[in-house]
Amino acid sequence: MISLLLLKIPNIYEIVQNNLNMLDTLIPKKPKTLAQIQSKSQEIGFTMPSDELTGALLRTLVASKLNANILELGTGVGLSLSWIVDGLGQHSKVTSIDNDPSLVTLVQDFFKEDARVKIICDDGGQWIRNYSGTKFDLIFADAWPGKYSELEEILDLIVPGGFYLIDDMVRQPNWPDGHDKIANQLISKLETRDDFLMTKMNWSTGIIMMTKKVDP
Ligand SMILES: C[S@@+](CC[C@H](N)C(=O)[O-])C[C@H]1O[C@@H](n2cnc3c(N)ncnc32)[C@H](O)[C@@H]1O
């Protein structure tokens, strides 16, 4: 039965037969904090955790920047944040925003020893509109603001050469009716940006990764 299924998906068949090391779910050196955060996430019944593959990609991108300034919108239980922190250099920093005070308190506790991590309880939209500080090398927008609202504002906060990353762009089981249309509208809007280059990945939960051109 399993081999029949695998035969229908040639890529997976190839990988399993010939190159097990290429399985994308085999991720080496996961963040030290991850297991603890995952178990807390299960304990509190958090329903929106970020995917490990997304986390691994974030960590890889974050590690490319010297003295990086990273922004995450939607701290949640801190799963994606644990990957971001794992990729952070010594002199880099990350700011993460969530409007749920109980989640913010919980995640602040996980990262309290790390001065590079700042977790803020605020409405993401309000925070974006009020922000006038240094621009960011990478923004992971994992909440409504900075993705489905305040889009122009958030893209303006990225430095040339910086990344904008969003996940959950392929239909998810928790999507309400009509969300497909909203997601497609967002993709169309992003595609009109001449100052960014985009890669759509039908991988993980559906990733869109954009780089702001250094020479637009
Ligand atoms: C998809 S979850 C984020 C998951 C998180 N990245 C993780 O790995 O655990 C979205 C988060 O956005 C937060 N959120 C929803 N609306 C928000 C808003 N207007 N401003 C800030 N955060 C918001 C929710 O509380 C939730 O924790």
C-alpha cells in the first residue's frame, strides 16, 4: 500500500529509495529551546504553531545577516522565534510582537536570559504604524498585521537586501470560508511590487519569500 502511494509521488519515491538524507523533515541541530516550547504549546492547546520547516528556513536566512535586526509579527508560543534566535549572531537582535498578553508573558519567560530578544505585547497594526526606528533585515509576518493589513508599511520597513517571509499561504484546515480569496489577493498584490523579487514555495505550509532588491 505504502509503495503504491509512493509510486504516485515520484519525487518522494526517489528520495526515500535513494537519498534519505534529502528528506526535508530530517532537520539537524534543532534549537535547544524547541522541545520545551513544543511541549508547552501542547500543554496550553495552542492551535497555530509555526511549522518546523518554516523555522529551519527562517534560521538559515537569519544567519546570513551580520548584526541583524529581525522582526516577527505573531509571537504565538515562540516556536518560530526559537528558530530565529538559533540563527541570530552575537550582535544581532529580534523583536517579536503579539497582542495576547498571556502568550507574551509565557514566551518572555523562555527567552529572559537572552538580551538579543525583545517581546512586545501590542496590536501589530498599531505597532507598525507607530514604528519609526531602524529598518529590518528580515520580517516574518505571522499575524494579520504586516500581511493582510499594513502591507505597504511593513514592506517599507525592510532594508535593501532584506527578506520578507510569510507562511500559511496554502489552504490550511483552520482557514475560515473566503480566506482563499483573501490569500490570493495578497499574492497578487505582492506580485506587483517591482522593488522585490519573490519565490513561492509549495512546501511547509506554503511559503512566500521576498527579497528587497539592492538595486531596484
Ligand atoms: C499563527 S500565530 C503565530 C505563531 C508563532 N509564530 C509561533 O511559532 O508560535 C499568530 C499569532 O498572532 C497573534 N495576533 C493575532 N492578531 C494580532 C494582532 N492584531 N497583533 C498582534 N498579534 C496578533 C495571535 O495572538 C497569535 O499568537
